[in-house]
Amino acid sequence: MNMLHCLKSFLAVVDYKNFSAAARNLHISPSKISKQITWLEDKLKIKLLVRSTTSLILTEKGYYLYKQALILFEQLGKIKAIGNAEKLELIGSLRIYFTVTPMIPYLTSLSIQFMKTHPKLEINIDIGYQAIDVHLSEFDLAVSFDRINNQKLACTRLFSVQRKIFASPNYLNEHGIPETLQDLEHHCCLINTLYGLQNKWIFKKNVISVVGNFKSNSADLLKQAAINGMGLIWVPYFSVRTEVDTGLLVPVLPEETSPEINLYAIYPKHLTYEEKICQLLNYFQEQALADGIANKPNC
């Protein structure tokens, strides 16, 4: 078997967390991917994945191979580009659709920085509340927390984030610092009504009932309320990163995290190897990890 093909399949299995999804993305059968992973394990004489009927667990050596394979393919991409100067300079246009989330300012900032590296690239960004079928639209790429199942579209996980608790120093000085999740029941919690969670804050091991006298479907309004000392806020780090860096908000119970929320890139399958899209998505992933916005991939 071809080592590079097998490594590519291994990366897909890790990213998609199951063989079937990886196979669909690579346009091969799950049985072929399974054989490729087995071949890799035999060739390298290591166990990469612990498989059960319901889940995949990446071993320590599997995670190391994943990181090294990412570096390998990144370097191979650069080597391929050496022979064609045009590949080093992205030219043309890219139309992107963002569904409305607190992630928009961060992704927009990354898009602008990416354009500075590629000044001949034109990027048009539209935003909306509904996920769209990119295949039937004029957009090249959509970014959304909603996963879309469409055989004509590639839907890949960009990265995942987790909600955490934050508050202003003034609020904590006045009301005290919660020491356990159960203490949240005695604090004023700012409620986001957009996602239907209402008075439930969900953590990996607990679901906590919270109360508060300020509710909104706007993350920005809730953030302003938190900054002004009105209560605790439960949001992904990316939405309060600037406020944390400037000291307006501080983490509360930082060891307590919520289940992962996946952010997806959605694009027509025929654009899977489109250089502009590949480089932009790679840039999003690398920067989000470097900025502490995203979680490391795992199975």
C-alpha cells in the first residue's frame, strides 16, 4: 500500500471520528480505510486506534503520528508549490457565508489577516441566520456550527470549542468567587435564550440549574452585562478573549468545561482541493489553536 494514502486516511479518521464519515469524505469505502489503518499499524508496529462498536480512542502514539502527519502534508504542500510560483500567490475571489454566531468577529479578523498575506485575493463575506446549501448558492464556502448532510457537499470539522464561565472582577469582589458548580445556584447567571438552553448550563459531568434576572438572545448584550458586573456568563472563550486579555472579565472555575461544540467548513466537493479554500481553512485551524481558541483534535 501507499504510505501517503494510508496516512491521509488516518488523518481523516481522526478528524471525523469514525470510518464511515472519513470514507465518505475521501470517496473510498470504509473497508478500504480499515485495511489502510491496519496496514499502518502493522508497518509501524504500533497501535494507533482503540476501536469499539461505538467509539474510537486515539492512542498516545496515534496522536503523535497524527501531529507528525499533519506536518508532513503541510511540507509536501509547500514542496509542490515550489514548482509553480502561482500556487504561492493566491489570486482570484472567494465568497464566504458565515452563519450568525459570536465567532464572526474572530473569523473575520483571521480572514483579513489572511488577505494581507495574499493581497491579490478578493474575499467577500456575507452573514445570515440560516445554514445554506452551498451547492445551490453562489458561495464557495460556508462556516457554521450546524453540520449539513448533503452528498454533494464536503462538511469538515474546522475545530471545536467549549463554553466556560467568566465574570467581572467587580462582580466577584461583591458576590464572592464560586468554588464549585453547585455554588452557581446562588449566583446571578446571565441567560442566553438563543439556543434553547434557558436555565440549564451543561458541563461534562453535571447539568446545573441557574437563575438570573437578565436574559437575551444576543451574546454581545450578555457580555456587556457581565462586564458591568451583573452576573456570571457562560460562553466560549473566543467570544470574550479581548475582555479577558484586558482584565474586564476573568475565568471562573476554569477546570470546568462543557461538551465540545464543533465548527464546520462546508463547500462543494468539487472544491475540495481548491488551493484558496485549503489554505484559508488551514489558516483558521492553525491560528485558532495558537490563540487558545480551539481544542486539539481527538477521537
